[in-house]
Amino acid sequence: MSTWSDIGTIGTAALSAVAAFGSWKAARRANDTSHSVARIEAERWRTERTPDVRLSLHHLGGGRFNLSLRLVGPDNFGDLEAVSVEVLNDDRDHRVLNPTAELTQADADAHVWGPFRFSPGIDGTEEPGRSTQWTKLHMGRGRPFAMDRTPKGHWMTGMSQANWQASYVGHPVRLLVRCRNGDDEWTFFRDLENPPLPQEA
């Protein structure tokens, strides 16, 4: 075989390798683009399907309140398979630096530090009233959850219940809402206005 023939063969092989690499790179770029588009579309679909849950707190009289949850959209969403609401603590520091028999860190961690809690013993709510049970929410319909004003901690012997609640005047009721539909999950935060305390006679 001549030298020129060898050079031609090598050149052809090199060009074929370059062409193959170019094809592989183009295919990979197309595949990456396809995945990116699919990911963007999935996120857009999920955003458009985010449940629109409205919350409102209603005074029923005395010390009784209801938190109402209403699913109002999107229109093609249907019912929400499961929703749960949690009362969040305020932003104060609740570390127990000098624990005693009357107050431990576990006591502080279990306490609901805020103006409202869910009423223990109603709708399966357990002490201390931190969160609701998971429940279904129907489109266009409200779902009430019983709430009451949080009691002071058992260790707060030098504070009255009225003074405990007065310390939260102007502080919102802080709630974390978790929703589930199939494999999709959503979590969002809401502040509700703390209703005024009853006037003493």
C-alpha cells in the first residue's frame, strides 16, 4: 500500500471519528435539552396545580374559635386528598438554660408558644394542640378546626392566664399548611390576625 493511500485511509478514519463524535455530542445536547424542557414543564404544571387554600379564624363565643380551611382553586384541581395544619411558635428564644424539676427543655419544646392552639380532644387533636390530623378537603367547601387560646405553661406560676395572653397582643397566629395529592406535596406559611382579647367587666 502506498504512503498516499495510507494517509488517505487515516484521514478518512479521522473524519469518521470526528463525525461520530459530533453526532454523539449533538444527540447528548438534544437529550439534555429534552430533559430541561420536561423538567420546566413538570414544574410549570405543578405550579399551576398548587392548591389555593384560604384560612380564616372565627370567634364562636366565649373561648371557642374555629379555623376554617377552604379549597377554592384551581378550578380543575378537584378535591385535596390530605391537608394538615400546624401551629408555629413565636420567634422568641425558648431554650431552658437552667432546667429544674418544674421546667425542663422537654416542657418548653412541647409548649405551644403563641396565642392559639388546636383544641385537644376534638377532631383527634392531641395535647398540646400543636397540629391537626390529616384530613380531606373538598373543592369549594370549608372545613372547620376547633381552636382555643393557649394556656400558660404549668411552670409560669407568677403569671396569670390573662397576662400570658396579653403578652401576645399584636402577635399573629402563625400556621404551617401541608397538602398532599398523590405524589405531589405543597407546604406554605400563613399569618392570621390575632383576635382582640375580651374586655374585662
